[in-house]
Amino acid sequence: MKIAVLTSGGDSAGMNAVVRGVVRIGIVKGCETWVVREGYEGLVRGNEENVQQPPYDNIPASKDVTIADPGFLKTLRFGDGTLLRDGTFDHHYGRSLKGRYIIRVGWDDVRGYLPQGGTLIGTARSKAFRTHEGRLKAAFNMIKEGIDALVVCGGDGSLTGADVFRSEWPGLVAELHASGKITEAQATQHGHLKIVGLVGSIDNDMSMTDLTIGAPTALHRICEAIDSINSTAASHKRAFVLEVMGRHCGWLALMAGVAGGADFIFIPERPPEAGRWQEKMCEAISRHRSVGKRKTIVIIAEGAHDSSLAPIKADDVKEVLSETLGLDTRVTTLGHTQRGGRPCYYDRVLPTLQAVEAVDALLEANPDTPSYMIGISENKITRVPLMEAVELTRNVAKAISEKDFAKAMSLRDPEFAETLDGFFHTSWLMKEPYLPIQKRLRVAFMHVGAPAGGMNAATRAAVRYCLYQGHTPLAVYNGFNGLLDDNITPLTWLGVDNWMARGGSELGTNRTLPSTNIGQVASKFQEHDINALMLIGGFEAFTSLVELEEAREAYPPLCVPVVHLPATISNNVPVTEYSLGSDTSLNALVDACDAIKQSAAASRSRVFVVETQGGRCGYIATMGALATGACIVYTPEDGTNLDMLRQDVKYMRRRYGIDKKGKAEGRLIIRSEAASSVYTTEVITKMFKEEGGALFDSRMVSLGHTLQGNIPSPIDRTRAVRLSLKSMHFIEEQAEQLAKLPWKQRWTHKGADAVITIQGTKVKWVGVKEMVEQADIKNRRGKTQWWTKYKQMVEMLVAREQLVN
Ligand code: ATP
């Protein structure tokens, strides 16, 4: 199959990862791969008659490199890797790309694509493609090159264009045949167009997918801006109104509002009441100021309006804040800075996984299958009918224009509504708490284990929720040691205000378990009248939960709801596919590896062996390898042995042997700290140095505690809020259930202790018994781990099998 990939509409971070993924997985799966420059415009323009394609068969490999399948090597067409990399398209094999829009590409043509923002193959908004004439030309240009499979990465407009093209295709082919532009054989061979859409859009405005490619990076940029503005706002007691992108979609504004701890937000899906929003906003903000808050942040989506659809602009908000509240107010419009720049971790892995799914969907397509859009639901890559998704997306804009805001909200994914609810609960300061006194609880919060990004954000959200409802939030400082030392104080609304963007652990965290002195722990529960406990942490938090549950029968004060919210950079808590902090950590890893790779290629060809934390769980190493394009990953799950190392050396020698002579290349190996106690990072580095000879040098670097990250990533912050509030709902429900039981039955009652998990597309509560059954206690990880399959993908993306065998 000949597959072409194009990027269309507005650019977004991660589009390059799509191109890289489609090209590489396409080649590995035996396809010929092409890129189309400048979106649909390139398809319409095609290739000029007299322009030659580069010489695909002329593979420059060094003499000492022999590979079993030279045919495959030819298909890989390891070029010099400069095609399209610098955006000028001019130096490939000394030939100009002028007049060529549909270009066959090889493996190394997409080298270095992962860390680059925007789209290196260009994008455009094509008027011509909107016309029948334009699409006829596009079909002709594709058939001329023998292509009838297309991956389109763009927004809803681009995906609509793709569907129109596919449905018209048989007619276009017939027309081309009738006019003699293509032969009978060509018409028969290309009677059906296979098309797959990937959503590249910074707005996250597509229905039937939780996230679009580029939205997480845009959110990173916005949060960086808010974090910077926060300090100056507090210094001068100022108010800032921040305008972010989003015409019909308030996702960026909402997520930024939550992640940045904003005071008020304006989004199109849930507009404030016409004529009353000024009063409501001023009430919220003056309450915040009345408890001593020194700064005010209001976030407004560019498409914001009130319930009568009258636009609300940043300057309108500024005027109200200045005039009514007398605040020194500034407007900041982030504009195109939000388009991204360097893609964050998520915008490297998501497009890579989606590209793999896209190629599979094309290979499986037949005339009866619908065109698919590749999406993601929680943690699962999905295929959904493209037109259904586009139509639902259009319906949101339609519902808003008809003022049916409830419908608009219902068409967004469930995370959207939950996060909006989370924003209200964490930003609104109640005059009187919501719950009657008899329903109010004393809820203790404790961090257990090592620090992880998002621990503070989760605590802040739960504390704010407690205060909204009327519960008393109690900080237990320094884990179970702190509990035993009575290091417990109530937390306040303002006291946690800046915690969203704080890394580390504001409560202090350590690895002490309740079994240190379980009797004393129970007596402290009684002494401080603790009605519920939220444990935020990793494997130790889980172990603590198990110990507390086991002790219930012997120690009645422990018969209260206890929840564990997983937070650990290692992501090694059983059952759940996601722990808070792992996204922050992977972003820290990606940042470090980009710098290392650059250094490795700057002087001479060098392999860097990068050691990661993660205990006996290879999650960070494997996902980090996928996001940085590392060649080899060593994990504790797979261990390390001599046969493996021999193959790895063989791979690396062949790979460097194929590189263009005289051009330095940096490559990464990622090694989990506990992958082997014998073949350590130092041993492996020395081995590669020795075996690399004249081909490459090697160096090692240990990322150590830098992987705990500095400021938590926006994804960790927003998920922290959502999961934390779900945990609070669970605590309230369980407390109510327990209260209904006779005292003695509470001792044996199961189900009040649980872990909040993400499994595939669902957020699920899992009881202690099931958690223990799924745990590999010795290795401190789950018995099964969802991500282990991705090691194979890391290897596919570097053609390991082809080069080693
Ligand atoms: P963004 O979200 O950044 O706006 P988009 O993909 O929605 O991205 P559009 O400008 O709407 O951006 O669409 C991109 C291109 O897709 C258009 O320039 C046009 O070439 C093509 N296209 C859009 N709609 C159609 C359509 N109905 N028929 C044919 N082609 C279309």
C-alpha cells in the first residue's frame, strides 16, 4: 500500500510526531510512504511533470554494514535526514523540492521530528480543495503516484474535507477515466480511497475524543504564562484578565482556570447570565479579596459570550474589575504563543500511538468500512466514525448558537463537565457551607511515599471542596510520623491557594507505614476525631491502605472511609493506568533528553545511556523512550542479559553504519535504575563505548531526582482536581453508608477503603481485596501492566528487528 500523510488547517504541536509515526510504522508494515506538503493545497498542486523524484534506490550504506534484507534497507531509504527538516525543502539530495508537493519519504527523512513544534511538512487552508475541480486534480495527482490511502491530521474542517473527498472518490475516478486522464487499469486499481483522520487542534474542540493533538502543549504554554503572571499579580495586588484561544470551545480556558487556580472563567458552553455576570464575578472576587487574597486571575475564552450570545471581551471584564472593584487590572492576550513550540510529553506519545492506529486502520480498511477518526478515551486509543465525530462537533456550535447550553455541555466529553464542576467547587468561597452540621466530617489528608507532581493540587482541591460543603479539612504533616506526633492542623481556603502550581509535597511525605504503631495510629484517629482519610501517594500509600483495612476489626476508630489517590512518578500502583506525577515526570525526562540528544549530536556521534528512576517498574523508562525516540530501553520487567546486549550492540553498529558519513548523530538509550544489578548504567555505557569503535562514542547520565519535576504539569494538575473531587464524593457516600450501620457491623464492613483508578476508558473504584490480588508485592508493582506492550513499539520505531536480524 502507498500511504500519504498531510497536515491541514491550523498547525498544532504534535503534528510532526504524526508524520514521523505514520512514515515509520508504514515502512515497518511494508508500505511505501509519502508526505503531502502544504495540506490539501499540495494535493491539488501535485508534482510538476518535469520534476524528478529523488533516487530511492541509491542507498548510501557503509561497506561494513550488511543487513539480511537489503530490500528492506532500500525501502527504509535511509537518506541524509535533511528532507523537510529545516522547512526550506531545498537541499535534499541536491535537488530542489520546487514543483513537488507529493513526495516519497524514507526513514531518516523524519529524523528529529519529535521535538519540533508546528508542522514541518507545511499546512494551508486550501480554497481550491473546497471545489470539485480542485478535488478532481487532487485525485488525479494521487493516482498518478499510485496513492490511494491518506492520513489527514487537522481540525474538523480538514476532516470534513477528507470525508467529502472519500465519498466523491469513485465519481472522481470515473470522471478522470472518462476524460482519458487515467487508464482503465488505474481506474480499477484505485477505485476506493482509504482515509483516516487524526485530530490536530489546539482547542480540543472535537467530539468523541478526550484530547486532540496539540491541546496539551497549548495548555502548557498557558499555564506557564499564568504561573509567571501570578507572582507579579500578587506583588502588586493586581488583577489580570487572560484571553486564551477557543472560539466555540472553552476547554483551554476551563483547564487553564483549574490548573492555574483562577478566580473566574468565561467559556462559551456555560455562559454567565446576561446583565448579571458583572455582579456575579465581582461577588466571587471580592469574597476572595476579603479573606486576604492579593491577586486575581480571570480567564476568558476568545469566543466567550453571555447567555444572550452577546460577546464578552477581555476589555469588558477589565472595565468591570477596575470600575466596580477598583482593582488595578491588566489584560494579557496570549495569542499565537499558545500554538505551542516544543511539544510536551503528551503531544509526542499521543500522536505516535494514534499514528500506529491510523496505519492499522488503513491496512484493515475496505470499501465497506467507514472512514475512521482516531481518538483517545481516558487512556485508550479509539477508532470512531469520522463523520459522526465531525457532526457531533458541529452540533456543539449549533447548540450554542441556539442558546441550548445544556445540550452543548452534554456533547462535550464527561471530563469537561466534571472539570467544570471541579472549578466551581474549588474557586467559589461559600458564605455558609452547603451541608447541614450533622453531615459534616473531619477529613484528614496525608501524603505518603516520595513526592510527585499534583499531590498539592489534589489536596488543594479536596480542601476547597471540604470548605464548600462544610467539612473540616485536616492537614497531617509528615505522614504517619506526623499523625503520631499530633502534627495536625486544619487547612484554610487561602492557605492552600497557591498549591496548584507547587511541586513537591506541602504536607511533607515519607515512607513510614501505619504498622509502625497501628494501635497508636488508631488512638490518634480517635483523639483528633478523624472521620475520613485521604492518602495521596504511591505504593506505600497503597500498603498503608491495606494495613488500615486489615486493622479495622481490632481498632474501631479506623472504621472510617479511607481512600487512596495514586500519586507517584513511577506509576507502579497496581490496577490503575495512571498516577498523579507521572506526566510531570515524563515531561522532565523529555526536556532533559532533548538537551542530551542535541549535545550528543553536536560534537561527534554519541550514544547517551540515560538512567531513570522508577523503582522496579519500567513505566517511566518505556514511555520516556517512546516520547524521545530512544533506540533501546532496559526495564526491570524484562531484565538485561548478555544475548540482549549483543543484539543491542549489533543494532547500534548497523544503525551508525548506515548514517551519512561525516554527520554526527546523537542517540538515546533509556535504562531503568533497577533493570539489572550487574549490567549497570556504567557497565552498559562502557560496553557501548568499547564496541562503538570509530562509529560512535558513549556517555552516561543519571536523571535521578530531577524526574520528580519542578512545577507540576497541567495534565497532572487538572487530573488531580478531578480525581480528588471524585474521592471526596466517595468519602461522603461511604460515610453516609457507614453511619447507617450498627456500630459492630462497621468493623467488618468492606468497601469503605478503596483506590481510585483509571482503567482503559473508565475511572473506577477498586476495593482493597482486588487491589491486593492484582499486586506484585515483592516487586512493588501490578501483576499486569498495561504499558509493557509499548516496548515493542519503541523498537518498531527504530527498525530494530530489520537491522538486527
Ligand atoms: P482549525 O481547527 O485549525 O481551524 P480546520 O481543519 O478546522 O483546522 P479549516 O480551515 O476549517 O481548518 O479546514 C482546513 C481545510 O480543509 C480547508 O482549507 C479546506 O481545504 C478543507 N475543507 C474544509 N472543509 C471542507 C469541505 N466541506 N469540503 C472540502 N474541503 C474542506
